[in-house]
Amino acid sequence: MRKFLLLFSVFVLQYGYSQTHLYVHEDAEHYVAETNIIAILPFDVEVKLRPNAMKKLTAEQLVEMEKAEGLDVQRAMYSWFLKRKKRGDMRIEVLSPQKTNAILQRNGVDLHNLDKYLPGELGAMLGVDALVMGDLETSKPMSDGASIVVGALFGFFGSTNKGVINLDIVHTADETLVVNYNKKVSGSLGSSSEDMINVLMRKVTRRIPYTG
């Protein structure tokens, strides 16, 4: 019995725990059929460092770190969708983050304050049929810039991380929420934002109508 408990503890420490909640609109296939192009917005990221680490950062440094993470997650999500498209899992075109952000900025939109705008307004600016948006909570910064800053201040973090992603896919014409995906993972999420997104999104690929 003690051997079993020891093995179970090792498994939990290595792979962590996972909680997944998925909502899909009952007419999702109809909305997918009307979607030709989607855009992924910068994510709203909260980095929840340990109290001792927080003491070594100013509020401004934390905000800049979270902004960098939000853009990095946007790029990682774009890469995730492109891989699905390359495999033939989706026919929908995906606007690149570079083009998405440039268009929004030309329209005077603050990339890190998107709550001021309705999905329909952002969709009209971008000329897309659906928006992928969301927020992410992580206990360890994953973007290159943030990792360098935090690594210099605190040293090596190790591989253990906790992540919670909340993702929405919204049809822009009528602002209908087509998909909501919430996943919580504790364990090893890799060493980059792309690794983390792959872990958090891995099991939902076939369940999201846009990529199923």
C-alpha cells in the first residue's frame, strides 16, 4: 500500500492535475460554416509569482511582463491553429498576429485594453468572422523577454508551473459565444508559451468545432 501511495504521489507531482470545462453552442456547426477567417487577440495574462518574487518586482515591471506574456500567448495560439490547419483539421484562414495588431493599432486600439470594445467592433476593424480571445493565469512567465528578466532576478525557476486558460471564440456578426474552453493544469508545462498552449489545448482539438 505504501509503495502504491508513493508511486501515486510521484505521478501527481510529475503530471499534475487537470480540470476541463467546455461549452459549445448548439448551433456551432452553423456558425463554423459561416466562418472564413478568424483573428486571435492578445490574451489578458496574469502572472502569479510567489510573494518573495513579487517583492523584487515593481508594479510597472509586472505589468510589462504580463503584456509581453499576452502577446506571446497570442503568437503561440496562432501557431497552434496553423498546425491544425496544416494537418487538414480546419479549413478556416487565420489572420496573423502581426497583421491583427497592426490593424488594431492603426484604429487607435490599445492591445492591452481590449475590454473597451465589443467583439463586433473589433471584428469589423479586422474584417474577420470570428475572434479568439481569452485570459491566462500562470505561476511562471514563459515568454523569452519575461523569462530573461525574471531569471536574472530570481534564478532558475524549475519546470513546475500552474496554468489556467479561459478561451472564447465569438462570432463577430451577432457577437454570439460559440465556444468557451476553460482548462486548469498543474505540473510541467514546458519552457515556452508554445509548450504551455500545446499542453493546455491538446485534449480539446477534436472537441472544438473549428478544429474538430
